[in-house]
Amino acid sequence: MSNSQVLIVGAGPVGLTLAIALGRRGIRTTLIEQKAAPQFLPKMERCNARSMEMFRRLGLADRIRAAGLRSDVPMDVFIILAMNEPPLVHQRYPSVDQARAEIRAVNDGSQPLEPYQLISQYTLEPLLKSVAETLPSVSVRYGCEFLTLDQDEVGVTARVKSLDGSTATIRAAYLVGCDGGASPVRRQLGIKLRGENLSEMRQALYRCDELFDRIPIDNGPGHGRHYHVADDRATFLIMQDSTRHWTLHAVVERDEDMRAMFERTVAVPVKYEMITCNLWRQNLLLADSYGRGRVFLAGDAVHLVIPTGGLGMNTGVGDAIDLAWKLAATLQGFGGPNLLRSYEIERRQVGERNVGASRYASLGRRKWRGQYRPFMRDATPEGQMTRDNLVRIAQVEQPKSNEMIGAELGYRYVDSPIICDIPGGPEHRFREYQPTTWPGARLPHVWLNDGTPIQDRICDGYTILRLGGTRADTAGLARAFASLGAPVTTLDVADAAPREVYGHDLIVLRPDMHVVWRGNVLPDDPISIAMTATGN
Ligand SMILES: Cc1cc2nc3c(=O)[nH]c(=O)nc-3n(C[C@H](O)[C@H](O)[C@H](O)COP(=O)(O)OP(=O)(O)OC[C@H]3O[C@@H](n4cnc5c(N)ncnc54)[C@H](O)[C@@H]3O)c2cc1C
């Protein structure tokens, strides 16, 4: 029997991120994956700004950008009849280079530190795997299937099967199921998913080296990320990170039909190869609970959304980052019982909100698609009227899928036992982000006078942020954290911008940069802040 502190089941992007976040903290972690190796199968392609901020804290943002889409390619979204005709709708979204310039130009807390990054899941997974494999405390085992688990007062024993059919047991203090939508771990715990099972679509992956260069710029849509075809098959074409691979989604009967759909969408003769084709189901589902006892669940195992809005993997990466520091703090001895209890309270509310955001986005898409009529292409007054109508509705409805900045950056943990919560607070909005340091919120990004971001100064423990040259005596608060064995750093930042954006002299942050407490004067019993923050 092998022994670990944490056993992770499933090496999708969520399990791999969790393994890296634990491994960087020195936690003895075993990651098992039933597949023999990462697969070249298309799924997610857009890491959102918040995930990129998290990957930056793991030291991975530059590597992910180097492996992903070139930084000069725009992320525009189109509604088209075909690729060789001017688009019906053209929505402009900046390339990473342009987004960086926009981020650099403002300092009011409204921007993320990192722009989004287009990187195909089949590129990201091997990259994360290679990072996890370099961490001395992490053991990565592909070709190892989770079968069953038993838990007791002090740990979990999992039975696993290797590719040669032999079985073994792995013992760990905690187990995390990052094993996707079908999650055998969730099933074994008897936790149900609730919500809606929606339609099935086919997705095919193509290699087409010439398409990117042949997309007409003047009399066609031009370069971008998504090309939605106005038809009755819900067809859309997605550029993958190499610009040589493309995926097409459509409601068709047979795999073979996906060739005709690709050719019809591309509309000019191109050399291409259809590499894979599979069915996938659109779901809007949330688990009743995020674990039991010493077993936790993260990612698609607990929330399944329609990719509109790009909140699938991105929500799961947030789960992994949240759970990692709480598991580490508990295993390192300074995390109290509320720390792991807060995981479900904090992350399930985000899961629930993001399932709602995805529903909102997909209803918008359904609304403009509902305007399609077979005679739409006709050069008749009726055809023109139908096109005009679809365009008018799509201009309002389609941005719902691509402009989720509020859901991405603005989530705030409410009613958490490890936040010094106060009633009220800014409303959660999917599409608007209002920078705030209300307890529970993510610390907004601010540039310092020397041109560096404040986020890079926040270390991987608790931080007492002293702003605007405050003279408040925070030594007692630092001592309170230290007395609990919790790592704490006091950071004095005299620059004007953070004090102005954050609105308070003092802020206490947790390792994931969420605000625990803020104020101008410390309470008489600073130990209460440290006790709450550490879950004691
Ligand atoms: C077409 C499409 C487009 C998408 N686009 C986006 C997007 O742009 N942005 C976004 O954020 N999300 C997107 N998503 C969603 C995203 O792909 C998922 O949310 C993401 O894969 C979830 O990651 P995960 O690690 O939780 O689960 P998975 O990626 O499903 O990984 C689970 C892993 O667990 C393994 N496993 C399962 N059972 C066992 C077992 N018994 N033993 C060992 N291992 C096991 C599986 O083999 C798998 O490798 C998209 C999805 C689809 C289908």
C-alpha cells in the first residue's frame, strides 16, 4: 500500500492544477489517471483572465501563453452564412497584445492583471502534466484507474487498477475526485447532480493548414475565434491554438455528415483531414454537495455547464486553487476545522452562479438562432427582413456568451465561516465587474508606482496589507497569526493607487488573494480575525 497526504483522482485540467498547487506547497500528493496518456481531444480552448491570474501565481502564465495562440491574433466572434461571405455580425475582442495594452493603460482596479489566453485543452493538459511531474512531492500515475474507496477517522483507502489488470490500494489523508462529469468518486459517495440535461451535438476536430490564411479579410469575416453559422443545425466553427486545427460543432445524424458541414461552412476548396468526431451533451448541472468527510470533489465532477460563457474548466481551476491552500493549511497543522468546511460553502455558490451564467448565455444564443428561416439567403424582401431581424437580435444576445467579466472576476464568497463577513455588499453581476475589497472578494489588480502589479507582492500565506502610509499598529495581528502557526507577511504599500481603489488602510488577505477583513482601525481583539481566517 502506498501512502500520500492527498490522492487526486483524474488528471484533467482541474486535477493537474490541484496537484501543482499542492506540490508547490510540498504536500505529498498522488495523482492517478485512468488513461495511459493525455489525449488529443478537443474541449476547452479559452482560459479566462482569472484562471490566467491563478496560473501566474503558480508561475505558469508565460509557459501557457508560449504554448497557446499567438498573442497578435484577435479573439473576434462572428455570425456568418459561410466563411467566404461578409459576416452578418462581427463582434470585436482584443488579441492578447491589445488586451495587455488596455490593461496597462488603466489603474482603477477594473481590469484583470492577465488577459485571457486561447489554449486548447489538448495542449494545456500535457503542459500541466509535465509541470506536475517535476515537483518532488507529486507522483503522477497515468494508466491507473480508481475503483472504490473507504474512509475512516484518519484517512481514505482507494482501490486502484493498473492497465495490466493488477489492483492495489493507495492510502491518503484526503482524496479529491477531479474525475469529470461521470465522476465515479461522486457516484460512490451517493451525491447527485441536479439540473438540466440538454441536447446532444457532434464535435469534429480537423487539421486544415491553409484555412487561417485563406479567410478573406475584406470580403469575408477575417480572423477570429468563433464562427457561428446562421443555420438550423446550431453549427459553429472554432479556431484552435495552432490556427491549423479547427473544431466544428453541429447537430447532425452521423459522424460522416461532419465532413459536409465543414466543407459547407468553409465554402472554399481546402485540403483538410477530419481527425476525430464524437458526440457530446450540453448540460446545466450542479452537485448537491462537494464531498463527504475526507473526500472532496472539484471541477466537472460537481458542475457541468454549456461551454457558452467559457465557465467549465475555468470554474474548476478556481475550485482547485481554493481547495489546495485549505488542504495544505490543514495538513501543515494551522488550518482549523472550518477551513475545509468552507470549501463547499464558498465554491458551490460559485458553481451555482456559473451554471446560471451559462444558462443565461445559452438562452441568448438560442434566441438569435430561433430567428433562422430556410429562405434567409434569398435576395427577396422577406429574406432581407429575416437577416435584418436575426442581426438585430444577435447583436444583443450573442455578447452574453463572450462578455462574462463579472462572473470571471467579480465572484465574492458570501456567508463563509472563514471570512469576517458583513451583511450587504455589491451585487453579483455576470457581465459587469465592479472592483471591490468587500470581505470575500478577490483583491482587484492595481499597478504600483514602479510599474509592477500588487498581486506579485502578495505571498503564499496570509498578508496584512498596510496602505497609504497608515500608522496603525498591526504587530498584534501578525502575532495572532503567528501564534496559530500560520505564515503571515506584513506588506506596507504607500502608493496612492491601491489606497484609492481599495478604500481602506488595512486589508487582510488569504493565500488565494481573497479579502478576509478590511478596515482603518484594528478591532480590540485582532486574534478573532486570525482565528476566522484560519478556520479555527
Ligand atoms: C466542446 C467543449 C468546449 C469547451 N470549452 C470550454 C472553454 O472554452 N472554457 C472552459 O472553461 N471550459 C470549456 N469546456 C469545459 C471543459 O472542457 C471542462 O469543464 C473541463 O474538461 C473539466 O475539467 P476536469 O478536470 O474537471 O474534468 P475532465 O477534463 O473531464 O477530466 C477528468 C479526468 O478524470 C479521469 N477519470 C475519470 N474516471 C476516472 C477513474 N475511475 N480513475 C482515474 N481517472 C479517471 C478522466 O479520464 C479525465 O482525464 C468545454 C467543453 C466542451 C465539451
